[in-house]
Amino acid sequence: MASQFGAMDTRQRRNPVLVRPNAAKRHLQQQRANAAADKKAAAPKYFGVEAFLVLACLTASLLILPLVLPPLPPPPSLLLLLPVCLLILLIVLAFMPTDVRSMATSYL
């Protein structure tokens, strides 16, 4: 009889479903909980502590410095044309037709 129980114990150890249905359910729930915890632990952090401090200092400086610094004189008119010229260039490039035959493509 001892050999029968020994064989049964090893079978139960290999297959937890043979132990008890409730124990198997608990085992599956623990595995799912562990997988969820691992997924949370492996989730990427978008902002570390250092990046958060840099963003907070930048925000504070953008809020406080305009109140402390004196007003600046207006820029020269030629400098004001630079963003307008860049916008016009981007619009022209966006609507310029392309020669599809000369483009290198790979369908692999």
C-alpha cells in the first residue's frame, strides 16, 4: 500500500489539478495575479524622477520669469519674416508632386 500512495503523491505533485479542484483554481488565480504583477512591474515609466523635476523647473521658470524680467523690445521686421517664409516653404513642399517612378521601393 505504501507504494501506491507514493506513486499517487508523485502524480499529484506533477499535476496540481489532481490534488483538488479548488487548489487548482487557486493555483491558476495566483499565476494570473503574478502575471499581472509582472506586467505592471515591466511597464515602462515615461517620466523618471529626474525628468519630472526638470519639467517642474521648466514650468516654474515659464510662469515666474515673465513676471520678473523687464519687457523686451520688438524684434527687427526681417526676423519676423523668417517663420512666414518657413511656413510657405513647407506648404510648397507638401503639395509638390513627386515622381513615383524614381522613388526606390521594396515590396519584400
